Amino acid sequence: MRYIEHNPLKAGLVTHPEAYPYSSFHALLDPDRRPSCLRYSKILQDYGNAFQAIKAILLEPVDHDQLKELKKASAMVEAPEEKKLDEASLKRLFDNVDEIKERNRRILQAYEQGYSQHRIAKALGLSQPTVHGIVKRMRGKGAIPIT
């Protein structure tokens, strides 16, 4: 939560988390402004109406060493619904592909075979948002994956 609430600071939009009007900062501290999607958030489950404690947590600087550990740990966790598919087969799917159009068709094919966007991105050295965009565009074009 702290990392997310501090993104506007990192982007130089504001100098204090409370100054950014489009975050959940104020909604977490004011039940009258809280949308239903935040009612069961982890921070409210843990701290309830202890608004000063929540505010202190959100205002505390981001610990970059802790953030690195969290990123490392999350990279080791696999999505439970993801099929356990052979990594070598995934990489072979992209062998000898030089054109972007063909690569994108094969990305869609891999995704439809059950590979996660994260695994496809990792195999190709792309970001997951890039793979997501490709899948979305290819599906929008009615592209038919190769067989």
C-alpha cells in the first residue's frame, strides 16, 4: 500500500502523499469517502478504525531493501491457476521467428495454450504489460493463431 501511495511522489506530481487527490489515501482515513472496493482491504482488516496508525503507515517512506525482497519473493510464486507447461516447449515456439507480426501471433498462441503472460514475457525478454497489450490487440483483430 505504501509503495502505491508514494507513486505520485516518485513521479513528481506532489510532494506529500496526502496532496494527491486520486489515490486511496483519503478514502482509507475517511469511511464516508470509502468506495466499496476498499472495505475489505488488508490495511483496514489489520487496523480497522485506527486511522492514525493507518496514516502513519501510509506516510512512512518506502523501504527499498524491503521492496527488493518483496519483488524477489513474488517472482518465485506461480499463479495457482496456471497450468504447469513445459518451458522448453514455450521457448521452441519462438525459435526462428524474426518478424514481429509472427512473434505476436505466436504470443497469442502460447497464451491460448495456457501459458501465463508472465511466463511468455520472461521467455521473450519482454515486460508482462507488453505481452498483455499484444494479446489484447491480437484478439481484437480476430487473429487466428498458427497451428
